[in-house]
Amino acid sequence: MKEAATPLLPGKMAMTLVTPPLSPRKQHQIGTAALAALIFFSVSGGPFGMEECVRAGGPLVTMIGLAVLPVLWSVPEALITAELAPAFPSAAGSVAWVEAAFGPFWGWMKGYLSWLSGVTDNALYPVLICDYLVSLFQKEAEEIGVAHGLHRVLLSLSLTVVLTFLNWRGLDVVGNAAILLMGLCMLPFVIMCVAGLVQYQSLDFTRLGQLPQGGWGAVQWSNLLNILFWQLNYWDSVSTFAGDVKDPGRAFPRALAVAVVLVVLSTLLPLAVAVAGTTFPYTEYTDGFFREIGAALVGKWLGVMIALAAALSSVGMFEAEMASDAFSLMGMAERGHLPALFARRSRHGTPTAAIVCSAVGIAFLATMSFLEILEVLNFLYMLAMLIEFAAFIRLRVSQPLTPRPYRIPLGTGGVGVMLTGPVALLAVMLAMAPLKTWAICGVAVVVGCGLYFALHHPATRRCCVFLQDPFEATRGAVAVAGEPMMALRVYGTEDRGYVLDVVEEGEEEGKEEGKKELVMVPQV
């Protein structure tokens, strides 16, 4: 099938639409299992990184946090995603929800802040993969010169390129890879937990009640909450896949429910066994310490397996986050916030320009330290979530009749009460953020506002091709022979609109016989 553009207004030169029809998307759709695996890696990826939590707050506070925070934060965020993602099955994800509630500016800011937070988060993983591999193969890394310096940076950038290529190969490829990686990452911890059960009588559960010396006042609350929050957030990021999921109305609630259980159990159980089954002081727990714990509990071979699983987990988290960020940019382009180039799909159904843009951002941010990245990405994400929560309540009030394949079984007052805990948590964490983080994120917000006005300025609209005018109350959607296609209105030179003619392969241009009729259908 090929495309030819016909001008809406006579006397104007037609443009060729740069976005393909939706048929490639259908070929690369994912099912419930792949979606659950992508959610698992978008949110957690396993217990890796939780060692720093134990060091910051002691075993007791960490275990309480892992028991309370999923109920306080993860479940409400997952429920909102389960309700709104199938109701707005768009690559724009939560941008579509916010735009429906508050208009284009807030939709843009939600998408911009979420994308920037996601790219900042993804900058961690190539560096972490290098750390895990170098620690595992220290002698070999020293011999070939990739343990330190410029060669280490080049290794990290090379990994970014390779993993980005895998992402470009298709969401179905990424989803299937996520299922495999999830099994491989969890295998050593299943072995560790089984070993703990076998040695049940030797487990010292009193160690789980340890507090830092100095009691509750000695807890490093900022570090503790930032790591816990990082371990249990980004539930809404998979909403960008809604248009590429088979039967999203059924798949999203099921996948999110499975993922919540997997995330909580895969973090809580290994950590409990690690603390109760070994005698290591909790002050020795540092990033990557699960390797030492596995070796002490079972044997050195399990420690090696855990180190490899950590690297694989970082691969899975990179792929899930990259896909979400790229599809978010594509969705924003489909809604007219970014040039049409970002909406163009490759033959694998993936947005090439959006993936490249996200990869460049990752490479740029990879020089920041772990804690700096963690504080900044959490801060940006918290701002985005405040907008999302407000949009959710607004849509419940202003659009109660919008079809929702899944609906949280609570009224508007009930969901308002449900969100008081998450909002209070965000307020506390924002207040605890250091001044440097406020300054960095403040600059990022100002840049986002500037980009909004620059990209939506008439001069920009005359220079670049955009698929939509985000200020239109309704958008056009095309139905060809009963099959819905994406909105095909294009804005380019002098803001003249164009619609798409779809011509069968082999059909002669201009031949009227057999030509399919185009019907414009309003799309809310």
C-alpha cells in the first residue's frame, strides 16, 4: 500500500504524509505476558540497588518501607494506569489523559517531564552494566584497559548503541526479550530463597528488627526514600504501549496486577533472606552486595549468577525505559506537539527518530553520579505525577461517561481519598530535596515552557510539518474500508491542512475504478 496526499484546500501543493498506516503496528503488538514483563522492568527489575536502602535505614525501616510503599504508592498508580491507559489507547500515554483534562500546555509539560525523567533514569543502566561486568571480570577488564578512564566511557557508549539497536528492532522483540530476561534475573534469587527455606532453623529473624545506631533519628531519610521511590515507581510509563497491546482493556489490569505482585515479592523476599540468613553488618551493604550474600548463603557460583543477573536486569530496565520514552515522543508528535519526523515508524513498527533522540539524551547524562541522577529523575517524575493525579480527578468529574474498559471500583470521593497518601508522599519528598536538585529541575521546567512556546509558534509551524494542531477541539481520523487509521491532518507551509489518499499496491495513479473512499470521522 502506498500513500499520496490530496490538499484539503484547492490550489495548494500537496505534501506526502510521513507517517505510515497502522498495519505495521498490528504486526508488532504484544500480549499480556510481555506487557507484564515490561512493567516489571519499567518499575523495578529485581532487588538490585536495595542494598543501599538497608545501609541508609537499617533492616527494620527498609522492610517497613517495602511493605508500606507499594500500598501507599504503587497500587494507586497502577490502578490509575489500568483505568486510563485502555481508555486512551495512544502512544502519547498519560499525555493524552492530561491533555483531555487540562489542554495542550499541561499535556506537553507532562510528556516533557516524564520523558526527561525517563532519559535521566536510563542514563544509569549502561554505567551499571559496565560496573557489574568489570567487577565480575576485573582481571580481564584491566588487561584490555576498560576498567577505568576513557575506554570505560567508550564501553558504556557502545553498550548504549547496541541496546538502542535492539529496541529499534520492534516492541514485540523487546517484550519477548523482557520475558526471558525476567526469568534469568529472578532465577538466582529463587535459588537463594529456596536455600533459605532449607536452612530455615539457621535464619535469625531478629536481625530484621535492627535500627541504625542512634535509633530512628539516625535514619538517612532522603537517601532511603529516594531509593525506595525509584524502586517502586514508573507504573504509568507503559501506558505509551496501549496502542500496541492486544486487547488493552483486558491486558492492562491483568498485567499490572501480576507486575505489582512480582515487584513486591522479588524485592521483599530476597532482602529478608539476605538479612536473616547472613551475619554481615548492615553497614557493609553497598550496591552489588547481593553477590557476596549469595556466595555466603549457597556458594561462589551463586554470587557469579547474581552478578550476571544484575547486568541482565539493567539490560531489561534499559530496554523497557527506552521503549517507553521513544513511544512517548512518538505519541506527542502524533498529537502535534513535536514535528512529524518523530512519529515516523520503521519497518519494525518503532519510532526511529524518537529512539535516536532518547539515546542522545542518555549519552549526554551518563557522566552524572548515581545519587545525582536518582534525585533529579525522582524530582522530575514527582512533578509529572502531580499533574497526572490532578488530571485523573478532573477526568472523573468532567468526563464520567468516557468509555473505560476497566474502572477503579471507587467513586470520585473514594479515589480522592486514595490519592491523599501518594500526594502527601510527593510533598514530603519534594520538601526534602536538596537545593541543587531544585535548581537543576527548576531550569528544566523553564526550558520545557520555552520549548512549548517555540514549538507551537506559527513560525515553527510554517517551517516544519506537524501531524496535528493540538489546539483543535477535535481531531480527524480516517476510516478506509471500515478500518480506522490515525489522524492524518498535516500542518506545514502556511498552516494548510492535507488529508491522505490510500492507493492499493499496483493501482495506477489517478485511476478512479476501485479507489477507496476516505471518510473523516471526529475523534475526541
